[in-house]
Amino acid sequence: MSIFVDRDDEFHHAHGQHFALVCPTCVVLSHISPVSTPRYVDLERYKPKEVGVVFRCDACNAPIFLKYLVKNYGDDQVELSSNYLEIERPAEQFDFTYLPEDSEMLFREALACFSQSAMNAFASMCRRTITLVFHDLGETGKMQIFDQCNDIREMAEIDDETFEIVRRVLFDSEEGRDSIPLITPTQAGALLEFMRDILYQAYVRKGKLQQAMMMRRYLAEEPSEAKPTEEHRSAG
């Protein structure tokens, strides 16, 4: 994908008007339009290794700040990397209602790290969260989560390298194997989805099912208690 600034200070993006991401302000997947881009003369003069571009969210008009690495300084254009860093990311959401208090606190901090693009801090907080989960669910629960991770890997078609990183973060916590590997943003995104699914299955789904069954029992028992029996009606 070609992204560059030309001599006329025009910012060219291969995706053009089809470039979209989730806006950190309105949390909507929206097309974004460049409104403030670096000048070619300044790039040629200072030759920075990375540059910032301000976009406008087409949904709410809020500014969105992205940072690009410079790939090449050419004769009539400056080429930027197709990868970018979101300076401000939308806050990640999760239903914490059914999580134990300590696990909720740690995973909230993990999501805060992810939203701030602190991916290795995010991985560390995921390790701390899952350690509490394993302690809560016991060895049987840990084995069930391991099987669940393999199912996620198969369903989502996770590549071997990414899955190995996720596996090491979540399961390599025994003595002598407790170092957490460095993680890329792509791998952190995969780890996030593993954590979401693990916590949902372990706590949220169970809690919702138990609550629904309690409500079903309550609704089933209430009419029989409220209505008079046939014997009482005859006596009356």
C-alpha cells in the first residue's frame, strides 16, 4: 500500500476515502480524512524517522492522531510505512459483572495498557490476571482453558508464531519459565481476544446462565404460589 507526501504537500493514501478505523472518541468504525499533514519541504530539511498525521473522523469530526515511520526519501516524494501507531486508542469494553474482584481489577488495568498501546505491559497484566483465574478454577479449570485456547486457535486460524507467544504469556509461569516474551501489536490483539473468550467462558457465560435459570425458576414457581388451588376455590 503506497502512502507518501509529494512536492506539492499532497498526502496520498492508497485506500483514499476507504481508509477507516474505530474512532477513539465516538467508538464507531468510521472513514477518516487527513486534515493536517507534514510539509514536503520540512520533511526534506529535517528528515525525521517518523511523522504525525492528523485525520478527521467522518462520523463525529473529532481529530485522530496517527504516527507513521518514514520508509524512503525520494527525489519528489517522501514515502511512509503502511503501518501506523494510533496515539489514542478507543477504550476496550468488557462485561466485568461476573468476574471476581481481584481478576476484574487486573484485567481493567490490562485493557487500559492495551488502549494506551503499552503492549508489553498489557501482556504482563494478562499474565497476572490469568494466574488469578488458574488459582480460582484449579488445575482442572486450567486444563479446560488450555483446551479452549486450542479451540480458539483452530477456529480463528491463528498462525503458529502468534499462538506460541499467547501460550507462553498465559501458561509458562512455572518456576524457571516465568519470563514474558516481547509482544507485537498484532500478537497483543490476538492475546486480547484469547483473554476475552477465556474470561467470558469462565465467568460471564456461567454467571448469565445461572442468573437466567434463577429467573426461570422464579417465574415458574410464582404463578402456583399466587393462584388459589382448586380445593381452596371449592371451599370458598
